[in-house]
Amino acid sequence: MLPSWNDTESKKAIIEFVERIATEDSTDFVPVPERIAVFDNDGTLWAEQPTMVEGFFTFDRIHEMVANDPAMKETQPFKAFLEKDVAAIHALGKRGIVEFVMKAHEAETQEAFKELVTDWFANAIHPHFKQPYTQCIYQPQLELLDYLRANGFKTFIVTGGGIEFVRTVAESIYSIPPEQVVGSSTKTQFDLKDKKVQVARLGELRSFDDREEKVVNINLHIGRRPLFVFGNSDGDLRMMQYTLSSDGPCMAMLLHHDDAQREVAYDKDFKLSPLNEALSVAKDWGIHIVSMKNDWNKVFAFQ
Amino acid sequence: MLPSWNDTESKKAIIEFVERIATEDSTDFVPVPERIAVFDNDGTLWAEQPTMVEGFFTFDRIHEMVANDPAMKETQPFKAFLEKDVAAIHALGKRGIVEFVMKAHEAETQEAFKELVTDWFANAIHPHFKQPYTQCIYQPQLELLDYLRANGFKTFIVTGGGIEFVRTVAESIYSIPPEQVVGSSTKTQFDLKDKKVQVARLGELRSFDDREEKVVNINLHIGRRPLFVFGNSDGDLRMMQYTLSSDGPCMAMLLHHDDAQREVAYDKDFKLSPLNEALSVAKDWGIHIVSMKNDWNKVFAFQ
Ligand SMILES: [Ca+2]
Ligand SMILES: [Ca+2]
């Protein structure tokens, strides 16, 4: 059970919690349909260093766009993305980046966008880990997702990343179907041409799924308070507090990237998505801190 | 199989379709995760005459609100709702009604609203059928939902009604969990007080889930094109066209309320939610018309 997790407090706490809510004569028993687990994606299920996967996708898209329209080259934030100037990109803020990323492609419909993303994932390689991005996912988390599902949980992703971007691979890499992915999204529009309906992408942001908005979107998409939540940054604190203010049993976990050897050690200084406030209030709210270094005996399957 | 359906073309078409997409060596085989079925609710799964169930809920809520603030009595649309003046209410239009209904309660949070709705359903009786509203659901459709699920379909509701209102009963009456209900919604907001997080309801409409917006919301919540769609009005035409413009196998059904004896006979003259355009383009798009009178041998379980 959970072989890539060491036998430390974190693993014990997970198993104790799951057994408690799944035991029929326990006072904390929770019926299967209410076993909702939500996971952040960037930095919780897959690596987000030196920048988000969707950022790398955008780098590559932009090169193709600039080839079609060279004047773009000198305008911002195209220039920053073209030069992979991570500092300048991070200075846009997470929302600014998400807004730009949502526009920085040439797909007019959701289906065309899905094709672009699918093709990209089939070929792109992570610059640091030298693996396909779909391999840069945390093995212990795959085991945890499986373990929760084996115990009746329905597993959801609640990500600040683009909902369509993540949906493209969530089913094949995490066994999480598109309808269980919640994320940032662009406005869209019904489009009927030549007797074919498409969902057209408009450039404008509809929802930036971060912080408070994660709670709003969990309510919109899922309609119940989660029982279990896993995140890695301040962007996840609100959904942890939402989960933890349930009247029934509940559990929140926070991944601390403290493993410079097997991955990257970072927290409050990662401007794009800092871990700071959540760490400081963790004890007070009863949030379990997972140490990548101490709690996981394996990070990636390829290592 | 489908005992409340007569052995007419409609039933044959459903079974033929389901067997075709579920047979592994069929060229039209569809893998289980892609078997998405969407159903409208008002007039498709439960009765909507003389007006929508949510309208009756609003009548009752308003009486309680007016008792607290008698000045309301003379303002519109409170007056129309108080007097159950169906013509005046329908004159507001479906969107206007949904906007008003979203505000006409005194629940500040989604959980408080859910409690109000749950209590109301436990006690309220349909004025025409003299049954709890949760009994005014179409028996043949319950059998169809079960049949589809038994064949690997995931069943969703896509309703113009309020998402929280329908979620409150969808699981117990249709076996459709909250996360598989898509509908109209109010804006909401994260709220943290006394170490407890709630999702606060704001009075303003976020999404009016009708016509084109049903397609937009199917994409947002489900993220794939449905394989099967069932509706009963022009409000469902767009999601039928979306389903039917799939490159793969697909099926759309339209319920025609032509049974004055067991229910109510109506179509284009029902101002709130007319069936007119969808009926006239049905043949051209290959939409199957289901006759309540001829295709169903039972309408409600209580009859
Ligand atoms: Ca994250
Ligand atoms: Ca309807």
C-alpha cells in the first residue's frame, strides 16, 4: 500500500483517515458518494519548476505564432516568452500569465485547442528532467489517487492551470476524466457553421481558478464540500480551509518541496506560486505537511 | 427492458443505438468513459405544468419573506408570485424568472439554501397531481437513465433551473450526483467567519443555462461532446445540435407532451419554454420525437 511513501507520520495519517471514514460501523463513516477528494495540479501532481508545464507549451506556441507574424517579436509579453525570460514572465503574476497563456495559441475552437495540446505533449521534453512532461508526475501521488479511488473516493483536479490544457492529459496520466477537472478558463461561445456546432474560444478570461476562486469553482462544479484536499501553495489555502471547516471528518495535506536532490527545494521565494501563509497557519488549521524529502522514497517513476 | 416504454420506433431506436455503441467489435463502438448522456430536467425528467417546480418553491418562499417585510407585497414581481399569477410570471420570460427565483429566498450560503430546499421538498405537494414533487417524475425516463448507466453511460442533467435547487434532489430521485448536475447559477463568494468557510450566495445571475449557454456549460463542466441528449423544448435545440454534429455515433431525443389525459398537451404555446423551432427542424437534424401518448405506457409511477 502506497509503496513510494515512507512509513512516516504522513502515510500513517492518510491510512488512518481513509480507514476511519470507510469503516461502516465507525462514527466517522462517510457514504461513498460523499467521498470527494480534490488535488491541485502544478507542484502537487506534476513538477512546476523552473516554470509551469503550460508555460513551456506557451513558449513553443509563441514561436509558431511569431513565425506567422514577425512584428509580434518585439511586443510584450511575447518577447519575454520568446526569450524564456522566466523572471520577466513571473513578474506578470500568476493571473497575468494565465490570461496570456489562454490567448497565446491559434486555436479557434476547444477541439482545435485540444489537438494542439495533444500533439505538443506527444513530442515535448522537459528541459530539466529530460523526459516527456507526462512523465514528470509524482509517483507517490499516483499511488495516493489510486488508493483513494480504491476506497470509494471520486478524485478531482482543481488547478490554476487552464481547464482544457489539463483535461487533455488528465485521463491518461492520472485516470481523472475531463468532467473531474476544474480549472482556469476562457470565455467560450456557441458556434454553428455548415451544420456543425463547435465551442469557440474567446480570448478573455472567464475564471482564474486560484485562492478564493478555487472554493467558488468547487461549489460550481462539484456541489459538495470535499473530504480530502491536497495542495502545495498559498493558492490552495482557501480550499484547504473550506475542506477543514466541514462538520464531519476531513483532511488537508500540503506538499513541501524540500528535496533539492531529487527535485527542487523552494517555497516562499517562488514568486509565481509561493508557499508562505499556508505554511505558517498549517498547525493552527490542522493541515498535514508532507515533506518530499522525508515522506517519499521515490519522486518520479523514471528516477 | 424499459418496461414503461411501448414497443414503438422510439424504444427500438434507443436499444439499437445503445447496443451499437456498446458492442466491442462494432465500428461504432465507444469506450465507456466517452459515453456521456445529458438530460434536460423541466418537462424532460419531471413535470413543468402549470409551471416549473422551482416556481412553486418560490411561491412558498415569498410568503415567508413577505411575512417578514409586508411592504414587499405591493412590489413586482413579488405581487405576481404572491397571487400565483402564472400569466404575469411567464411574461417575465424564462431568464427573468430564473433571475428572480435566484434571489427570492433568504439563504445567505449554499448550505443554508440547500436546507431550505430540502425542507420544502419534504413537505410540498404538487397542486395538480396531488403528490410530492419528487413523485412527479417520468417513470419511463427513470428506466432510461438506469438502462443507459447499466450500459456504461455517465448521466448528467443540463437544466435551465437553478443548479443548487436541482442538486438537492437529483441524487435521491434520479441517482444523479451533484457533480453531474449543470444548471443556471448565481454568483457566489468565498466567506470565512469564525474559522468556518461558507460559499455565500450573491443575488446576481452568473449563468442562465438555456439554449446556446447549455453548450457552453456542457463544455465547461463535462469537457466532452455528449453521445446522447434528451430534451423537450427549443431551449434544448442547441445542445441537440452540438451532440448531433459529432463525427462519431450520436443520438438526440425530444419529448413531445401530447398526452392531455395522463399529463398535459402543450408545445409552442407554452410561453415559458416553447417547443416550436426544435419540432420544425427535428427531421432535418435527425432528432427522434418521443410521443408521450404513444411511446409511453406509463407516465408517473403513482398513476
Ligand atoms: Ca500548485
Ligand atoms: Ca425543458
